[in-house]
Amino acid sequence: MELTHKQELFAQEVAEGKTYADAYRKAYSCAKMSNNSIWVNSSKLMENTKVALRVKEIQEEIRDRNKVILDEVLREMARWLRFNLKSIMKEDGTMKNFEEMTEEEAACIASFEVVELFEGKGKDREKIGYLKKVKLIDKRAISDQFMKHFGAYQDAKMKVQFEDLSHLEDLLNGIKE
């Protein structure tokens, strides 16, 4: 399917969500055209079968590319939700060093801060250890995003589906008897 350079640019702009008129302005010289002329010409251009097919083709490419990215994000979010703090702790209660952590464990840490601890002053100052501050990913926020993505939430006002409660009728009848 052969398109002119301008038709291809127009198709790409439309596929990325621009209005027909804005896509037309990007692809064609419109300095002396009225808004109405731009609208008419851009609409006619979208009626061109080759252009319309190209828009659809680009949209499918974008959707496929984003699906891969979305799948990766969902896998990472699932890993965060399954994370257990115990996995980065040693038996003696201290935290593993980063070198000892798996990639999965390290990916669940949002931030990490190490502070050297000292005792004494001047010449008597001596390093006595480290204070490690670890901030883990926010499982509640991740859970919320997961629930929204998979449609687990309804409108702000919970809608009760009474047909889903029909099994309770038998239960209530059994209690009455």
C-alpha cells in the first residue's frame, strides 16, 4: 500500500490520537486554508481506503507494542505483591547485603539508605556500624492499581447485583423453618 509522504505522516498522526484536522495541519501546508477547508480535506483524506487502512495498521502496531509493555508491568506488579519481607532477612535478624539478594528481592526495594554510625569525638571517634534504612514498594498502592486494571472496582457507589444474591433465599427459608 503506497502512500505519499504527506499521507503517511497524516496517518501516523491520526493513529497516535490527533484529530483529523490537527493531523492534516501537521502533514500539509495549511497557512492559507480556513478551518472549514482543513476539516473537509482531512475528512476526505480519511475516506481514502489506503489512508484508513494505514491508520488501522499503525493503531494495531501501537496496541501490540503497548500490550507487551503492559504485560511486563503487570508481571512486575505481581512480583511486588508476592514479595515477603522475610526473604531479605538473615536468620540472625539482620538484612541481607545487596550482593546476597536476588534480582526479584532487590526489585521490591523502593529506596535504600546507609548511614555510618560513630561513637566518640575527635581522635577517639570510632565507627561502630551502619544504620540501614529500607523503604519497600507500597503493596497497598500496587494492589489498588491491580484491582482497577482487572475491573475489581465498580463505581464509587457499590452496585449490588440482586440476581447474584438469589442463593440466599434458600438459606433464609432454611432458617425460618
